[in-house]
Amino acid sequence: MSASPAAWASMSARPSGTGWERSSPMIKRLSISRLSFRTKALFVSFALQCLFVAVFASAVLYIIADRGATVLKENLAAATAGYARNAAFVFIGSLESNRRDFLEAARGSPSIETAFLATTDFEILAISTEDWRERIEEIPRSPQSSAAPFVEEYADYWIFFEPVFAVDDSACGVLGDGIDECAAPRELLGYLGVVGSKDLISSLFRQTALIVVVAAIVLLAHIYWATNWLSDRLYGPMLQLADRTRQTADRGYREKLEFSGPPEVENIAEAINHLIGRAAQTADQLQQMVADKTREEREAREEAEAARAFAERVKEWRTDLMAVNTHELLTPLRILIGELDRALAELRFLEPGRTRETLSKRLQQMRAPIRRIEEIVEQVNIAMRIEEGRIDVRPSEGKIEDVMERLQSLYSEEASRRGNKFNVRCEVEESIVTDFRMLETILSNLVSNACKFTSNGAIKLSAHSDGDMLDIICADTGIGIPEDKKALIFEPLYQADMSSRRVSDGLGLGLSIVKGYVDKLSGKIDVESRSGAGSKISIRLPIEFASVEEASESASGIDDIDRDAR
């Protein structure tokens, strides 16, 4: 079954699938649209130059060929006319051999193929080359109405016809070059015909074409070299600029483009430098925006974490306070209630004279648990204010020696009651500027804590100056702190031995208050301790927290800490 004409047309129009698909990538690679601008410019420039050279060479060849043909035709016509002047004698009574000799003489030029004598009816009387007789006789001609020379032109040759006249010798004298000057009437005897070849023109055209082609090749080579040189001069700086731009891009646009060259390219380099500056500025702005956004997110995250930690800490405090209340608050309250009950019971049976004395004694016994409850509430209040950052420092000028002496008199009895030796040593004689109420609370909590957890041992409180810093050390030989618990002892409501709440008084807020006050006084605190080997707490504070003028301005409000705690 034969295919339809449409099917054959579509099959013949479709290229070979495999071959076309395989060659298409190469065609794409060779596509002029993928070439660089420099290559395109070279290609277009060279193509236009080739076109110009081709047109110029064609014009030169045409002019040379046309001019050569004209000159050759004129020369052949002049030669034919010259031979025709002397041809009259061979028409009248001449032998065939004379005619042939005359025609051979007329054929002396290399461009003349043959010469012949013809009658007025164009019948050939004699011809120098018989090969041309048939070709000339086959050409139909009509008799000429006038005795004038004429030319027949063909593809490869011309045929020149020059009339031959008979002239009276008496009128002209002799036959010669002056025949045209004869005044006697002339009789047309026939025609001298000359066949002129165009081979000389073809040879001249070939030689000229060869010369023109060689000259064109040389010219194109020079043009290509000049174009390439000019392209390098024009586009070389552009390529160097592109390389420098890529190097600058690899370095992150942090350096300006250093380039010297033609003014036009330098203008481009300046524009690129301006663009680089704007890009670097934009990049810096973006980096700053990212850094600010990252910092804001980090701060927000830290604030959220701090708020969450604070909420968890408050929750833990509530739980711990509920547990502590059963021991730290309920115990003094129960003592107070018991004392009141005993006082009321005794009042029923006491004699009237002893009522005042007994009541005074019972009230004195009630003072201790009431004071204990006040201390617990005060510590909780201070710890909460420290946690919320609502504690202000009120510095004043004074001596730490006075503070340490008060602590020695306050805690000596308690230390002795637990079998401890309490030693105080102060090597600081000069005055210091600090918040003395905070400082006294710090040292009191340290000594109180040492007394609680030390039995039959030693407690030492010392102070000395180191330049513009004050070093305070509280050391004991008590139960010590496990290594994994040292980082937690400054947390509120925490004790290294949680079960110690059952054997010692305290909420676990003392060291957290110490840490908060030390931070407020721009100091540092360090703990050295091992379980069962005692503890050593070192505090380093500035000797002058603030100027004396600032201390005197705030001295009037030093007692406000007590009111804040309450």
C-alpha cells in the first residue's frame, strides 16, 4: 500500500530524528546568539570588510575587462582599416597566392584568428585559415546599403568588415597612406574581413583576477590583523575590567576596583565602583538588620526564658514555702500559742500580787518566736525584691572594723553554744564607701550560716584590702558542700542538705540574699568547699563604691532598707 502524497511530503520534510537531535546541541553551541559581543563584533566587521573587498574586486575586474575589450576592439578595428587601405591591389588581377600572402601578413597580430577577402555580396574570395570559412559563410548577411565599416560581435570573437575601394591612380598619384585624401570618386571592390579573438581578454581577465584575488587575500589578512588589533585595543580593557570585577566579587565586594585604561572604560570602572559601594552599603545594612533582628529575637527569647524560669522559680518557691511553713512558721506560732495558753491557765490560779510578774515573764518568752516570724517574713520580702531588681544601693563612708566587732559580739554566744570557736580579724584600718546595711547583712548571713552547719569546730571571719578592692573571707570547719551542689547554694530556698531544715533553722534564703547584695555592690563571690571538710566563702568588693558626695547625699535614706524589707 503506497503512502499518500501528503505523507511523503511530511516524511521528506522531516529531518532524520536521531541525527538532528544529536546535532542540535552542536548547532546551539555554534549559534551566533551564544557568541560573545567581541566575537560578534569581529565577525560582523570581518564579514562587512569581506563584502567590501569582494565588491571592490568585482568592480575592478569589470572595469579592467571592459576597458581591455574596448581597447582590443579599437586596436583590431584600426588594424583592419590599415590593411584595407592597401588591399585594393589584391582585388584587381591579383593571383590567389598574392591574396594569401597579403592575408597572412594581415594576420600578423596574435589576436587575429584569420583574415579574408569578400565581395560586396559577402562571398569569400580568399581566407588565411580554411577552418573559419564554413563558420563565416554560415552567418547570414544582407548587402550593405552604404560602404561603411561594421563589426559583428559573438561570444568568443569579433568579425571586422572594412570596405576596400578602387581609386584612379592619376588622381591619387600612388597607392599609399594618402589614399583617403584622394578627391576622385571611389568604387567599392569588396571587404577585408578580420576575425579578432577574445582570448586575450579572457587571459587578461584571468591574470587580473589572480592578481586581484591575491591582493584581496593579502588585504583581508591585513584587515583581519588590523581588526583583531583594534578589537584588542577596544575590548582588551573591557576583558581586563571584567576579570578585575570578578576578582572583586570573589573578595565579597569589600575592595574598590583599581583600573586604568581608556577614559570610556575608566568611566565604566567608576560606575562599577559606585555600584560596589552601594552594594557593600546595602549588604552592611542587611547584615546590620539581620544582626539587630537576631539580637532582638535572642533578647526576646532570653526574656521569655527568664520569665519562664522566674515563673517556675516562683512556683518552686510557693511549693517550698508551703513545706517550710510547717516547720519555720508554724513552730514559732505553736510556741507562741502554747505560751499564751499557759499564761491564761496560770492566771486563773495565781495570787493577785504575782499576776504582773508572771505575765511579764510570759510576754518576754513570747518575744523570741514573734521576732523569728518577723525575720522569716523580712527575708522572704528581701529575696523577692532582689529577684525583681527593686533594691537600691545607698552608700556611705565608714569602717568595716565596726561592723565586724558588732558581728563578733552578736554571734560569739551562739558559736560557743554549739562548741565552736569564733575568730574575727580585720586588717582594714582606712574608711570605705559602701552600703553598710547591705554589708552587715552579707556578713551576718555568712556567720549565721557557718554557725548553723558547724559543731565543735571553728569559724573565722577576716578582712583585708588589696589595692582598691576589699577581700572578706568567712571560713568554717562544718559539714561542707558537695561538689555538685555548689552551683545551687545561691538559689532561693535551697540548702545543700535538704533534710537539714529539720535539724537547723532557716529558709535557705540567706546565701541567695548574700549573692544578690554582692552583685548590687559590684562585687564577686567565690565558694571553696568539700563535703565533710568545711567551707570557705570569699567576697571581693570595691573599697569605694561611690564618691563621698554621693554617699552623703544618700546617707539620709540609709534606714529605708528596713522599711523596704517590711
